[in-house]
Amino acid sequence: MSQPPEAVRVAPKACPLCGKPVVPRYRPFCSQRCAEVDLGHWLTETYRIPDDSLDPDEE
């Protein structure tokens, strides 16, 4: 039987908003503030996921 792969430790990355080191509690962010700013971008539709489907008006 083969043995399961060993766990790989990943180096901490930088916060995607401000570049500071990531804090495990708020991963992938450095603080609650950066996490909330990111959430605000999604809620105000500053960030969007592209959608290739057609609008009902375009059909």
C-alpha cells in the first residue's frame, strides 16, 4: 500500500488588498477591516464574476 502524502506547509502570502502579512484568523486577509472592505466590494458589485449567458432581451 502506498502511504498518504505528507502535509505541505504553504508560506503565508500577502493580503490581497493592502499587501500586509496574512493573519490566520482573517485568511486570506490581514485584518477584519480588509475582509470587510472586500465584502463591501462584492456587495456593491465593484467585483463581478463574468457571465457569458445572454440577457432575455438579447435573445
